Amino acid sequence: LGGLQDVTFAFCGDLNNNVTYDLMRTGCIMGMNVRVAGPKGEDFVIEQSVLDECAKLSGATPNAGTVQVCDTAEEAVAGADFVYTDSWMSYGVKGEAREKRFNQLLPYQVNEDLMKHAKSSAKFMNCLPAMRGDEQTSEVIDGPQSIVFDQAENRMHAQKALLVKLIEREIV
């Protein structure tokens, strides 16, 4: 990979959540091409304010990134360098509501067939916790393209550094 301007970052799953929004914003700031795909419907729609903010960020500098909302997971992942998903049931959804939500999100599950649409060198990411068989299959999260535990370790070190700064009262 060259600079981040050459990176295509795909997110598949629930588009109406803080993880998706922050990935979209960060991609625009860092110069990445971000593609997102998820179910249609009011429970999954991206807030217009986030789309507006990303449009402003994309126009802010010549090397700014872009966000594209795709109709299918395959379209989002096509040629991607990174494929990312997040928990589908982080809201404690149970019973019939869980089954309905699962079925709506299933076409956006990251599985081996979907990963074949990405670059062969693509890496798989999930900020954890992850449910094997829901947002991704075991073959993907435990496979050679997965970097979820490296991702978690990096986050742990960043959090430890922040704690040190807070304990030493360098951040108020």
C-alpha cells in the first residue's frame, strides 16, 4: 500500500451506529475511499447529518477521502484493501426482534465468498466483541486475513497510554 489515498476501506452491516459513522468520518479525513453497505429501512439508515459532514470533509482538502453508500456488500467490498464489520446485536436485541434483525443483516455478513470480492491481500477487521456466525463467519475472523486481535492489541496500548496521562494528570 502507498499512502492512505490508495486505500479502499469497506464496511458491511448496520449503517446506523457510531462505529460506522466514525469510520466514515475518519476515512474522509485520512484520505481513504470508504464504501459502506447495509440493509435498507429506518432502523439502518445513515443519519443525513453524518452524510453532510462526510461531504464537507471530502471537500476540505485535495487529498481528502470519499464515502460511497453501496447497494450490496459485494459492491462495497469489490477490490477493497480492508473489510470491516461490527456487532449486529450490540443493543441486547432478543427473540423475534433478533431473528428479524439477523435476517435483514444476513446479506451483509462477511464470509469467505464475500472476501473473495476484496483484494487477495485484503485484511479483515472487527473492533470486537464479535459473534461468529452473525456479522462474520468463523472462517473469516479466525482466518489468515483477520487482524482483529492485532487491532484489539493496538487499542489496548492506546488506552493504557491515555490512562497513564490521566493518572499523571497531564490531561484534565
